[in-house]
Amino acid sequence: MVKQIIILFACFLCVSGVSAQALRISVSDNNNGEPAAFAYVHLLSATGSIENTVQTNEQGIASLTPNKYPCSIEVTLLGYEPYRHRLFNKPNNTNISITITKKFSSLNEAVVTGVSRPMKQKDALSVYRIITKQQIDAQGAVTLNEVMKNQLNVRVDNDNILGTGMRMQGMSSNKVKILIDGLPINGREGGNINLSQINMNNVDRIELIQGPMSVVYGTDALGGVVNIITKKQKQKFAVNAGGYYESIGNLNFDVSVSKRIKQRHQLTIGGGRNDFQGWKRLTEYKEYQGDTIYSSRSFLFKPRTQYLGNMSYVYTAPSGFSARLASDYLNEETVNKGNLFSWDPFNGAKALDEYYNTTRSMNRLSMSGKLGKKGRWQSQNGYMIYYRTRNSYIKDMVTLNEALNQNAGSQDTSSFNDVYARGSYANTVGKLEYTVGYDVNLQFATSLKIAGKTKEIQDYAAYINLSYQLVKDKLKLNTGFRAAHNTVYDPPVIPTINLLYSPTEKLQVRASYAKGYRAPSLKELYLNFIDLNHYVIGNSNLKAEKSEHLQLSASYQAYQEKDNYLQFIVTGFYNDVYNGITLAPIHPDDPTSIEYSYANLSHQRNTIATVQTDGQLANIHFQIGYSYNYTFEDKGNYNAFSASEATSSLQYSWRKTGLNFNVFYKYYGNQPFLQSNIDGSASYNGTQKAFSLCDLSVSKKFWNRKLKVIAGVKNVFDMQQPTVSGRVSSGSHGGGTASFLPRSVFTSLRLNID
């Protein structure tokens, strides 16, 4: 009898052990396959009540033991969408893999721009802004200009010919450094990188730093740095495809395939096409010789077609060494149809058409590894190709034949090839952290508008950054220097000093002083642009623009509990840019002269105050910001003026239905109007009245979260051109004529199979 009881008890234990079998749950980031450390894993009963909660370890692994089935496993992590996995019966495989997707919150994001190793934002000495892939998708943003238009202290400028540039902290595009994976993007036209040529289909996130970063990145980093970080796949096999339609004439698609080979190798290949049919007002007509009316052929926003390609190969060694070879390719054709310039019964009608073809090839090789017990080295190398042609034709509107325009300056070819080599070594000795690095930049330019047609600039620089813990976990001091040798101009020595004070875990105070500079471009040095309407020549004696900057900020984390938090950031900036390069008349006493050259004449000073809040409460995430910019007088050029901005974004997740609602809003206050000049630069002319922009979208995932559908409305208020008063004349390129595309409806589909 006793023996039978023992057997029955043993059987009961076995059955109980089986029914209460532990599950090993592995949680990773859906974008890059990295383990999701310290995520909350909740065990829910069939009725939805929480029975147990554990956290994943640094490898993203947690263990839970369900007592009854059916049940659910829910994973939550700050900055990620919650994910629920339903278990109807006891699984045969106790190893459960779950991937979670980032959303808009970036409180605990790690940053990599301008630092020797990835670190959390709260530990960084500069103020960062992270734009996640999910935010980019929710905006329906196809290119970089659509992302940047909603950012605080950033204004996007549209030029009908030169493309889209931006101003940051009141500074023009040529004072903002735009990077891809830490390396500069080349090919500035009129000082601008055309943001509409930088596509978002292969982007993981964008890191935005306002304020100078010249010690690390050298020239052009006066107003700030925008670092575009591309996707780094780690899945065994993944297919990602997307389609995009917008009612104003946008139709895009892209696809990529990623494969991991023998654990150490990852290969990704992708491509796509963006097609924009152009836009003009349907009611726009032209009059010819007072007696004939015809519809305008010219588009306010020019038709363009882009072909895209990207490739990435990653090797990871057991020692920690890694190497990544990546390449992004763009070919764009833009068509500028001209209005009729002749029309008579004998010769017919003729028009002047222009075709712009641009090729960008951005090739990068990055490597990193350990050296010594604590040391780490990294190397970034790039070869950037920018090639642009402009062909002008006279088109017979009767026969539709085209003949090459023979007028001087009608055809142009520009080629810019840049070679970059950057490297650094970082280590720690006691309380001292140091980073030493080098930065080599070789620029080669060919253009019909450059004197001698071919020119080159070589720049060799070395820099050092030192960080010291004055008070452990409380007060950190950082200082840095950059010295350079240039074959054309004399670059200044650049210092910087930063303080990070953390009196409590929730409060960080940052203060910094830095110098910066912008080197004269090859066009500013050697331009030779002479035709019937233009006479602009370069100045080989130009000096570098110089600047001094002060910054003080405080961030306070008022509340945090699991996924919920509330954070405030207050920042003040002071910028002083002198020796500014601008166009100046060669014959100032002759008001009829069109002859200009570049000179170090302008002086810009401004101060900026910003207040931002970022928070999440249950299913709601919001970001609100306000900025006030006061620009001091520059005698002889413009009077003192002020301008204000406000931004807000709101995301609501309706978990029961899986719908996510998104609102993006930006207010632009009154400010002097920026008019495009003949070289693509800008000057103040008249006053631009206040206006607002708003975008709406809704998204939902289907097919076990593999298919994501987004639909929305852009430019809800249909703001096409802000009112401008007091303007004397328009720019030669029509800058500001059509600042924004009209209201449109868009839809986007993204399929991710892994």
C-alpha cells in the first residue's frame, strides 16, 4: 500500500512538472537583432490579469513558468511597442523568440555620433535628438527634407533648381555637417546638400546635434551635425519590401534581402525607385505678346525619377573585431520644362528645356576592435562620388524635336570626388578617458564653372578629447583640440570644453564652449560663372569662416515607472560667426554692374532659448518644443530681428485594435524672408508671415506583424506659400516661390519577413 502511494505521488510530481514547464524567452530588437536587455516580461492569465513579471538579462533572456493554459506573454520595454504572444496550449518547444519594434520614445537610446563608444544620451556631454525609424515611417517621409521640416530650430528651404537645403540655429546649409554612418556627404550645390536626394528607405535612425562639432568633424559643423545611420541587419534571413503612393504624383517601391552566412558574415543587398511626376497649379497660365493665352509648361516642383541601390557586408570576429563595407547609390533625373519663348505662325512655338542628371555613390569601409585591456580603436574610410550634368535644349513644340542650346553657359558638368580617412583610439587610465584621432579629407572637383576646370583641396587633421571625472558620477569635464594643415587655406586651431554635472540621477546640467570654422568651398575659391545674366568669380584669398559658441542646458527626468516617463529639457545657445563668406560687388560704386566675387564680410550673432518636453503615459507618447531665436544686427546688411518656432508630435496606440495614430505639427513665427541668390546662397528680403504645418497618419500591422500599413494626410492646412511682404525681387532660381507641396494623401506598405 505504501509502495502504491509513493508511485502515485511520483506520477503526480511528474505530471505537475510537465504542466508547469519553464519557458525560456529570448527578446531582441526587430530592426537589428540586438538583445533587448532589461525588458519586462509579463505572464498573463486567460482573462488578461498579470500573474508574474520578470526582466530579461543583458542577453535579452528571461524565464517564466505558466501554471495554466491558455495564457499570454507580454513584453514591454521603454521606447518599444508592447508585444503580446498568445499560448493556447503547452508548447512543444520551450524556447520562445520574440522581437520587439522601436517606437518614438528615445529616452534610453544610445548615441554614436562624435563619441568614441556608444553611450546613453544622459551620459553624453552634448545634447542629442534621435529620430527613430518608426517616426520617419509615421511621417510618410521619403527623403531627408521631409524628416527635418518638423524638427525644432530647423527650417527647410526649397529651391526649384538646386533642390532642398536646410538652416539650423539660424545658420545656412553650408554650416551644417550632414553625415552618413559618420562620414560626410559631398556634392554641395550653392552650399547645400540636396536633402531630397537622401532617401530614407535604408535608414535605421537619425542623430541630430545642434551646436558645433568641429573638433571631431572639422569644417561645416558650425550649426550642428546630422548623422544618418543606415540599417545593420543581423537576422539569419530577412526580406524587406515596401511600396509608397502619394496623391500629388509620388509612386515609390524598394526591396532588400539580407542573409547571415556561417554566423560571422552578413550580406544585405537592396534597391528601389522613386518617381515624382512634378506639380504645378492647374490654373496657371501665361500670356504671350498680349494676345495669346497658353497653359504654363513649367512645374513649380520639378518632375524627378530616382533609382536607388545599396549593399552592406559585415564581418564579426570572435575577438570583437568587426568590419563593415557599405555602399549607397543614387541616380536622379530632374526635368525643368521651360515656358514658350517664341511663338509665331512662320516659325512655330519653341521652348527651352533643361535636364539635370545626378549620380551619387557613397562608399564606406568601417572597422573597429579592441586594443589592450580597455582600449578600443575604430577606423572609418570613404570614397564619395558626386556627378551632375545640366543639358539645355531648344524644343520645337510643333515637331517636338530638340536641338542643343548653343548659348554660353547653357551646358554644365560638375564632378566632386572626396576621399575620407578617419581613425581614433580610446582608452581609460583611472578617472581619465582619452581619445586621439586623425581626419584626412581629399577633395577633387571638375566643373565648367571652375577656373581651370579642375581643382583639389587636401586637408590633414589630428584631434584629441580628454574626459575626467572630477567628482565620481557627479561632475565630468571634457576638453578637446583639433589642429589641421590645408593645402589652400590656413585652418584655425579649434578648442572645446564641456562640463556635465549630475547632482541627482534625474537631473543633468551641461555647459560648453567651443570654436568652429567653415572652410571656403572650391566654388567660392575658384568659381568662374559668366554668361549673359551672371558674372560671379571666386576668390582664392578667402579665409575660413570662424565662430564661437556657448551652450547651457538642463535635462530633468520628472517621472519614470516602467514604460511611463516625463522629461524636460531647457537649452540656451549663443553663436558668433565672423569672417562670413558672402557675395560682394566688384564695382560697388556702379549700381548697374552684375559683377560679383566672394569676400569675408558677413558677421552673424544670435542667441536661442529652447524648452522641450518628452513623455509617455500608458498608450500616449508626446513631444513638445518651443524655440525663441534673437539675431543681432549686422550693420549694412540687416537689422536685429527675432523669430519663434513650436513643434509637437502625438502618438496614440489603441492596443485593442492595433491601430496607432500620429500627429505632427510645427508653427513658424514671423521672420525676415530668405531669398535665393544667384549662387544658391540666401539673403534677407521682406518679411515672411507666420504659418503652420500639420501631418496626420494611422498605422496597423497585419499577418503576424510582418506587414505594416500606414495611411495619412500631409500638409493638412494646405500651406503652399507663406505670405511675404516687403520683398523687392525674387531670386534667380525662384527660391521661396513654392515652398511646400499642397495637401496630399499617402499610403505606405512595408513587408518584413525574417
